[in-house]
Amino acid sequence: MYYGYGFDMSYLILTLVTMVLGMATQAYIRRTYNKWSQVPSPGGYTGAEMAQRMLQTSGATSVGIGRVSGYLTDHYDPRDNNLHLSEQNFTGGSVASVAVACHEAGHAVQTAQGYVFGNLRTALVPVANLSQQLWSLLFFAGIMLNVMGLVRAAIALFAFSVLFHVVTLPVEIDASRRAVAYLSQYGTALDQQGAREVLTAAALTYVAAALSSLLQLLYLMSRTRRSER
């Protein structure tokens, strides 16, 4: 048994802090989204219609728009070059629906224009998915078998997940910037105000995820160094 990773109160505190941080940011985005989902967009367009207009204006005319089930499950998939909007944002004409739809359109425009961080994030997706699935298994196997090589390999895999979170930040911020810029030119003042609030709240969830994963990585690296002494 690898005793260097016994019970540690600092890790328990770190886990609680990251859990609270995640729950707080999720609650904030839901509250902000729900607030602006009650405010009709003065332009009279649905989220899907406004996203389509943004795509056409930005030259991303080959991008499709479809529906996906769930609450705030909206995303752009570069594999099929489609925006997948939740029912509420596809058919809804609220300020929140327009903001979220234009944010996803911003991701499609990134792909169409060859945005560097967007391309990097897409390239990291398979590595990040693999690392998220394997790192904890390797880590605990290394502890149980007292094999430091497995522990270090697990931490290296987890580092790829952290890198993915870090790279995601500029991608999401840039998509929001594009959405707000479009609405400031072609939407209304209310659309722009609501988009800033909704998308800023959404950005905080990505910041929280990146911060939490980075803190966990630093903790694991620190514990490993101490355990090897």
C-alpha cells in the first residue's frame, strides 16, 4: 500500500471549496439566464433566427441549426458543422435565447475563420476525453500497488485535462465577444445588455472549472513530491 496518500484534511477542504465554487457558479448562470429568459427580445427574432442572421453576416453560411433536448444543452459541433440549440433557445424569443444562440454561432464563426485557440481546443478533445477516463484509474492503481510510475503517469494525464480547461477559456470568451459585438451592431440595446450578463455568468462557470482543475493538479503534484522524499 502506498501510504504517502493517506487521509489529508487539506484535500478534503480543497474538494469542498471546488464543490461550492462549482455549485455557486451554476446557480448564478441559471439565475441570470432565467431572469433574461423572461424578457422578450425587442427585435422579435427567435434564438435560431438571430443565430442564422449572425452566421450569414459573418460568412459562415454552410452551418446548420438543429434542436437538442435538455436545459442549456446548447453547443456547436464542428464534426457536423451544426449549431445544436435547446428547444427553449431554438424557438424562444427572449433576450437570453438570443444571447445563447449567438454565442454558439460565435463558435461556428471561429471554425469558419480558423480561430487558433478553437482549432487547438478541437485537437485536444480526444486527448482530454481519454485522460479524464483513465487518470483516476491509473492514480488509484498506483497507490494500491505502490508504483510511483503509475501515479506520475496519472498526474500527467490529468494535466492534459487541465490544459483543456485552460484552452477552453479564451475560446468561450471570444465566442461571447463575437456574440455581443454582433448584437451591438444588429440587435438592440436590451439584447446587448442581456447578452453581456448571461454570457459573463456562463464564462464564470468555465473559469471555475479551470481554477478547480488547476488547484487539484497543484495539490497532486505537491503531494507526490512530498511522498517521494
